[in-house]
Amino acid sequence: GSLASETLNLGSKVASGSQMILEYTDECLNTLRPDSLKTKSGSSFNHPKSCQQGFSEGFNSIKREGETAYKHLFVIPMEEYKEKGTSGCVNALAHALPIAVLRPMIGIAEGAKHVGVGAKNQIASKNVTP
């Protein structure tokens, strides 16, 4: 393969490894969270065929994980406040802080992986001779 293709392949593998480590960290923290505060893994991976498709899927990953962080920082603490008062809200916020850091980072790593794979696949499709 070309240098660009191999570089994109390596970058995708680094992003994928980073994503796995971040998701594992979040899963470990999930064992400490009450059920109402647990996060769910939303990642899925389709092999994008082009750079444009990779950017689109990458943006969706970042958006999804940003929405998860927002939900845990703002929506759930308000729900916990209504149900359990100040202590519920403070507890939800304490659990939300690592989520607010990890989930957007997971989205960025997953997004980078989508972009890298899409770009690599686009280059590979142009190098195929009929």
C-alpha cells in the first residue's frame, strides 16, 4: 500500500485503541455507579467507504457522546434532585464529572477512526485497477 494509506491505517488503529481504553475505563466506573447513573455503550462501527462518509459517521459519534455527557451533567441531576433532593443531585453530579470527560473523548476517538478508515478506503478504491 501507499504511504498515505498505511499512515491512515496506523492512525485508525491508534484511535481505535484509544477508544477501547476510554470505553473500558467508563465500564469500570459503571461498576461504581447506581443503575440510574450508568452509561451505555453506543458505539457501533460501519466501515465507511469514503472520506465524506467517514466524516459523517465521525460527526455522529461525537454528537452521540456529547449528548450522553449533556444528559449526565444536566438532565439526570435535575431528575435526581426532583426525586431525592439536593443529595441526589450532588451524587449524580459527582458521577457525571468523569462521564463529561470520558464520553466526548470516546466520541472524538471513534470519530477519528471513522475518518481514517473512510479516507483509507477511498484511497484504496482509487488504487484498484479494473
